[in-house]
Amino acid sequence: MTDVLILGGTGWLSGRVAHAWRDAGVAVTCLARGGRPAPDGATLAVADRDAPDAYAEVADRDWDEIVDVSSNPGHVAAAVAALATRAAHWTYVSSVSVYARADVPGQDETAELLTPTVAGEESEYGRDKVAAEGAVRAGLGDRAAIVRPGLIVGPGDPTDRFGYWVSRFALAGKGPVLVPETDGHHAQVIDVDDVAAFVARIGADRWSGTVNAVGDVGTLAELLEGAREVGGHSGTVVTASDGFLIDHEVAYWSGPRSLPLWLPADMPGFMRHRNDGFGRAGGVLRPLRETLERTLADERSRGLDRARRAGLTREDELALLGELGA
């Protein structure tokens, strides 16, 4: 294999995929708008995927592998139409958000999917991914791999979700930290570089099929305790009830004024997908502690007290702790 095209390649995950392929010694081209540079050693093809001639620069040659991570089904369908005949193999990075049920633990790749969005409908992430998967399968058949990651974490994460916990414990030091109730809550994460390495591996093998790229299922309590240990926290950990958090307008999962990775009780299946297919296809998971350590190093480099896209500000957290008498 010599020539790989990444549709994207300058964002977080797609950039790590480009790195993984480059490290394998192949020629990597990244097709992107050009607002960010391509990874070192990769070639940047500047194009706007909204434009009708978006793929003109890369459609006149054959590719051993094409990788797409887009959640825009129109972009994915247009790429397939322009490039499918030029690709020996195609990997589409989808999401476990395609599954119709979040209340069923242990779902594998055969579980029921959401209905796909169609042209003219309002965009919805999971349904958009289903539509994009359909376009790839229709255009590539047995030359396609569909990879469905769960929560991707690790250095450089632009969502600030997973990194919130290890950075907050490190920032608090000997001070208190507010956590949600953890009984009955699970956590399932995968390191971004484990996803990237897997995408490169199945591309090199020209593996076809659909696979959940998810970590092993653990408990939220175990994840928080691991983050506390890595963060070197020695203060008290104060648990707030779901009711208290909801009453005080603390959001689930992600975003401003949230407690990341905390989920409603009616979603027990969201962080508990099966991953045995990932192992059979050659996927390898690093230890959670290693990912936490990598994440903390990245968080320190960006500033533990920086403004974040997810989580509570330390000021808001201390105010809530005060109301709890901590």
C-alpha cells in the first residue's frame, strides 16, 4: 500500500489517523478546507466539500485507501460518488450513536439502527451517521469498513469531556471535588490513538465489515477513582445526588456547566457496547491509566484552569459544594 487519502486529516481524530498512516511509511494526502495545516509529512489538498468540484484534485488517480470521518451525509455521498471507483478500500468512521436503543446493555454491531436522515430533513448526529454508512455501503460494497467508535478520549480532545476529571482532581489538589452519583453508572472510553491505529490496520488489511471501536466496559466510579489517583488528589470527594444536580441546572454528559460522562438513569446501554469484534479485527486497547496520564500531561500543557467547553468552572463547583456544606 502506498497512497492514502484522508477526507479531512487536519482535525483531531482524522489528524491522528493521518499520523498513523504516515508512521506506517505511506504517502498521505489530506483533503480539507485549509484553515489548519496537514500533519507533518502529509500533503494538503485544499477543497470545500460543499463545492460541486470538491474532489476534482484527487479524483484523477487511484487510492489504496480512503478514510472519511464526516457526519454530513451529503458530503459522504458526494465523496463516494466521485471517488468510489478510484478506491481499493474505504474506511468510514461512524459512531455507536447510530444505535436506536440506549437502554439495552451489551449491544453488538447487529443491533437496531436509527432511521437515516434524508435530504431536506433537520440534521441529527446519529441518524446522519446512519445515512452516511448507507452511502458508503451502497457505493463500495465489500471494499468498505464501517468503524463505530464510542467515546473517544485522550490528548487534544476538543470536547473537554474526559479531560475534565483528571484535570479537576489535579487542580483541586487538597481541596474538595464534586462528583455525581456513580451507582449503576458505567464508563466505556477508547483512546484516540487506539482508534487511529485500528483504522490504519484495517485499511492495510483491506478488512470489510462493521465493528464497534469501543473500550472495555467499566464503572464510572472506577474511572473517577483512576482520574483521582493520576491527578494526585488528596482532598475530599463530595457526591451530589441526581436531584440536586438537576435542581441546580447542572447538565448531563457534556457542554458548559455539566458533569462530563454523567448520564441519565434511562441510558444504561450507552456506555456498555460489546467490543469483541474490535479485538477479532486486530484492535488493541491501552490501559485506562495510560490514557489518563497522557490526558493529564496534555491538560497541564493547555492549562488546568483554562476556560473549558465541558464541565463546571471551579467557581461554580465551589459554590455547589458550599450549598452541600462541603
